[in-house]
Amino acid sequence: MEKQETYNEAIAQLKAIVEDIEKGELDVDVLSDKVKEATRLIKLCKDKLFKADEDVKKILEEIDT
């Protein structure tokens, strides 16, 4: 199984991809790959944020009971 990036690693990779795209020097094939990778990283970050939110809500509910 492939190691999944941490949230901070994913954000750092996204920043690097954005910088590469903003430079405007990417080949079309490379650009396509970068966009696909960015999409994967965004989904990963979204999933991690959703899980963290659910965990916090669960903890807060336990405290209130």
C-alpha cells in the first residue's frame, strides 16, 4: 500500500504545483499530469479535514454527555 501524504505534505505539494503552473513553462502533457495530481491532493485534504471535523464533533458530544 502506498504511503498517504500528511495534510501538510499535501498542501506543500499543491503549492509547488501552483507555482509550476503559474510559471507557464509546463508542457501540455506535464500540465495535465500536474492538474490530475492537484485534484488527487485536494480530495485528500478535503477528506482529512472532513474526518478531523467529524472527530472533533464526536469528542465534543462526549464531553457534553
